[in-house]
Amino acid sequence: MNQALHPDQALFEGERSVPPLAAVDHYAGTEKLMLKSLDLQAERGGDFDVTLDLEDGAPAGRERQHAELVVELLRGPRNRHRAAGVRVHDAGHAHWRRDIDAVVRGAGQVVAHVTLPKALAARQVAEMVTYLQHACAEAGVARVIPVHVLIETHGALQDAFRIAALPWVRTLEFGLMDFVSAHHGAIPEEAMRSPGQFEHALVRRAKVEIAAAALAHGLVPVHNVTVDLETPGAAHADALRARRELGYLRMWSIHPAQVAPILEAFAPGAGDIAQASAILLAGRAAHWAPIRHAGTLHDRASFRFHWQVLQRARRAGRPLPPEAAAAFFARG
């Protein structure tokens, strides 16, 4: 095997690897908050994504005007990093097709993703994805627009693995508030906050199944928001638990002050980055054959793990050892 073969080519061999997305997806719905979010994204160098909300952000009866505003923002100079997507209305709302039409026709080349909320079953998600694909074809948009699917109903949770297998789907996202509400009082209100959201058996089960379905299909599992905006460190603590205990790779934020703590919680530490770099460089030198490093055997399975560490570190803006940066991220 060629020594210079890149990890993406050498370690996956047709498998779908999880895309290295930003660890934060920041939601904003009103014009004021959308502008502030895009400005913060630009100020921070694009280290988090933004979702402009057509669902909860649109005033009743003014859905068309709100969609036009979002398209204008997507096409405008404030969307500097082209890392802003949209959440459309759910399939039970009369406006969801018009949302997709407006976004694809007006900003199909620049929209980062389309989020589909409140799915009831895989067939419903498939219908919406198919409509998005047809809208792209009619508008002459040749690119794949990534689809993010919110799992927040009993039916969607039951179909999580089927949803994850659909084309264009890139993330599965947990909608905590609607999921708890769907249980008609069987889950107590404190399960919408921490620590209850990590301890109640039904909520924890949902989070685990969503993460498992996403990762099995090479998708990114996305954790729900932290609704506690008053307690210092709440978002950081939730992000750490979501990452370490449940396997989540990304999380929503709903306030600018949550962005940095969540990014910090999801980013690999300096020691992890140094170890991953050393192991991958040794694996590359061995043509990706098994190696012994610091007394431990490493093969393709551990190489894949450490490659994900480096990708997350780079996406989070963490410094990499120069040799690793040159070997793995300097391709033209």
C-alpha cells in the first residue's frame, strides 16, 4: 500500500465515515437574532454552524415573508462562511413545501443544510427528502443539500435506523422538549433539564438509540439544547455528558453565550491530539499495517478512531502537531 495514502482512502474502503461537522449548531429565528448569530459566526471564524428557523421563527400568517428574509440572509454578505442552514416547517404544516421551494430556488447553492422537524415516521421523512430532491432538480441545483432530521416523536424514534438510511440525511437530532411532551405526563417535567434528562430511563433510552442509529449509518448524532440559561456552566456540563456518556458529536445552542462552552466540551484535549497524531503518523509509516505504540497494539480500528480525533480537533480550531498537519491536512 502506498505510504502516502490518506486515512480517508486507507482506513474506510467504501464505508461511510462520519463527517467532521462543527460541534455547535446555533439556532436563531427572529431577524435580530439571525443577524447577531451570523455576525458572531463571522467574528469567530466560522467555528460553529447556524440554523435560521422558518418553523418557530416565522410569525403566523407571515411564513412567506419570513422565508424570503432567510433567503436574503443566506445569499447576503453576512453569510460569510456559507455555514448557515434552515429549519423548515414540519410535514403537517401547510407551508413546508413552500419553505423548501423558497430556499432551494433562492439559495440552493449556498444553504448549508435543511432541517426537518417533528417527523412521525421514516416514510414521512422520505417524502420530504424526495420533495427536496425534486425541488433541486427543477431549480437546476446539482449539489446534494444535507438533510438534518429531528427525532422527537414516538414514530420517528421507532424508525430511527430507517431514517438514518435515507439518502441526503447527514444528522439525527434529538428534540427533547417535544419528546417529553409526547409522553402525556408520563415523563416528569424535570426530565427536560439536567440532571433529569440524562437519568430518566425513557429519555436516556431515546438518546442512546438516536446516537446508535446515526453512527451506524455514518451520520452525526446531535444533542438537544440546554434550556437552563442562568446556571453558569450548564451548557458545558450537558455537552460533556452528551459526548462522554452517550456518543454525541454535536449539540444545539440557543444563546450566544452557549457557543464557546459547548465547543470547548466537544473538542479533543491536547493530550488526545498528540497521541492521535503520533499513532497515525506511525501507522502511515507502516503502510497502515498494525503497529505497536507505547506498548499498545494499534490496527485499522484504532487508526479510524484516532483519525476522527484529529478531524474533530481541526474542525474545532485546535492546533495540530506540524508533522501531522502537513501529512494529513495539506492536500491540494
